[in-house]
Amino acid sequence: MLKFFYGFNSLLSLLMTTVVIYWLAVSFFGLKTPEPRPKRKPEKRFLILVPAHDEEVVIGALVDNLMGLDYPKELYDVYVIADNCSDNTATIARSRGAKVLEHYYGKGEPRGKPYAIAWALRQIDLNEYDGVAFFDADNLVELNFLAVMNNHLLAGDRLMQCYLDTKNPRDNWVTLSYAAAYYYMNRAWQVGKTNLGLPVSIGGTGFCVDAKLLQKIGWKARTLTEDLEFQMQCLLSGVRAVWSHETRIYDEKPLDFKASIVQRLRWARGHWQVCFRYFPRLLKSFFQEGNFGYLDGAIYLLNSAQIVAALYLTICSVVQTLLNNLGYAVAFFPQIMPDYVVLLLLVIQFVYMWCCLKMDTQLSGTLLIVFPALFFYNIIYMPLFVWGLFTCKDTNWRRTEHVRSLQVHEVSNLGK
């Protein structure tokens, strides 16, 4: 039995090491900021969609922000989807100048953001628009967002994701841990993949899609991570998501640790749901067409499995060490990488995090706090992915409460 476990763990460790090397290679290319698309005159017409469920605290600030974007007012419309609201979300959004679609569910109808968006898109004539942008109600948006998306559409891009920043990174260690994770991923994954010509990831907000592409694919996303599902549907249709580093949104992160657990468990469940649905199709498309983008998408979907595997191997290593110290000569965990290599990787991650903060934010002076926060963020995520695996059939949407009502000028100085 021990031989079986040793062989299985050896294979798993080798696969994990290969993935780590792949991500390190990709992240190396993230150190070069990609060139922006050429600036063009405003031409494309945009629909902005904001799904909102009981968001009266923050919706006013976002609508004010969106109504003041640096783009001709006749070339975009702002729609707020007041989704089953029991507060003043609709009234506030309407008073600030947004068009409001009030949506209520019938008995037994599935509820949540994906269904609200699908309903809203059936109420709006997409033929009137060239692009559709999606934001969450708690967001704030850089004023150049639509101008940058106009440049992308005129350059031939069809699915764009902007830089994902944090509205409240300094509130406490919970929000800082979120911010650190996003700052790191923006560089290591998004920019790295951009410079390699690989598809980037859609982050659930701050993304824009060509209206004709949206009409072709439709909004059929039904998982708890509808953004990831839509991204994979586009990828399988031959359209890769591209990164827009020159504009950003500021997303509110939960202040409460329990709220962050609920939110990240939803993400973990959703990731598993998308993985089970689309991983086989992506792998099949890769072998049929030889497009590496499909394989990269499949590897990204396996991120949930990689995290669970990392937790399993860590437990095996600890158990083996304890048994050996107690005098039991057992070996079921192979050490693929020497200790000095593991230490070197940690040093590289520390330096890389400093580069991310220095290049993209004004938080570089807090590195000694940010790095432990990032470490803790990842450690907490590991058991959540295990829990998410065994509960991935749960599709109930549990909202995250938003309470930080700020103006865009109060947060835009965080970025560069």
C-alpha cells in the first residue's frame, strides 16, 4: 500500500512541479507592461450593465461615476438592474441619471446575478450597441474606461478585461489580502499571458464584450462564476479575452472575515462547476486544433484541482515527517524539489510581489505587511476548494454586503 501511495504521490508531485514551472515562466513575462491599443476617436456605442441587489449604500456613487466618464454622453447608456430589491436601489439609481430595469422572481425561479443579467439582456435591443460593459454595484471606474474600450473594439478585440484594483485595500488585513492577491495575479497571470498572446481571465466585473459576440453566444452562464463560464464559452468559439492595463476598476472587498469566506466559497464552487463542464471540451479542442490557448484555458480550470492537490501533498509531507520523528521508517511522500529550491521560490515570490506593488500601485512601502497577507489569503483558500468540491452542486447565490461608499477621486490615487 505504501508503494502505491509513494508512486501516486510521485506522479502528482511531478505534475504539480510542472504546473508551478509553467506559471513561473508565464509570470516572468508579466514584468513588461504591454503596449496599449492606438488611441482612436470615440466611435463605438456602449451599453453599461450594473446588476444590483439591495445596494442603496453604494449604487449612487457608481452611477455618478459612470455618468461622468470621459466619453460622449450620446454614445453610451447606463442601465441598473434592480434585482429583487427591497430597498431604494432603483430610486437612487434613477435619480442619478441611470435607466433602471426592476426585476422580480416568480416562485421557484432560480435567483442570482447570472439570471438577472440574462433577463435584462432580453429587455434591451443589443443591435443599438457595439459593446456591452459589465460592472458590480460596489465598483468605481476610471474615467477613461469607455475610451479605452473604444480603442480595443476598433483594433479588432472582442472581449476585454480591465485592471482589477481594490477600493478599500487599507481597511484591514482581510481587504489587504484580497488586494495583494489581485495585484499579484494582474501581473503574473494577466499581463504575462497578454505578452505571450494567451487568453486572459475575466474577473466578473470591469469587462467589455463586443455586442455581436454577445448576441452570437448569448448569456447562457448559469454557474456561480458566470464570468469564468462566459470566458470559456468565448474561448471555445475562437475568441480569446485580452487585457487592458491602461484602465481599471476599483472593487470593494469584504471587511469581515466570515463574509470573505462565504464569497470565496462561492468562487470555489463556481470554479469547480465550470471545470467539470468545460475542461473536457477545452482539452478535446486542443488535441483537435493544436491551439495552445485551449490548453492554457484547461490548465487554468484545473487551478481548483491543483490547490486541492497542494493541500493533500502538504498533509502527506507533514504526516510523513511526524511518523519519521516518532521512529517509524515510512516513505509515501517524495521530495521532488530540494529545500533550498523551495526557499528560492519563496524569495522570488517576495521580490515579484514588490515589483507588482511598485509598478502598479502606491502601496510598495507596505510590502512586509502585504506578503504575509497574500500568504494567508492562499492558505485560507485551500480548504475552501476542498469544501467547494464536495458542495459544488450548491448553486445558491449568497450576496456580499457592500458598505464603502466612496467617490472615484478618493481611490484613483491608489493606482498608477
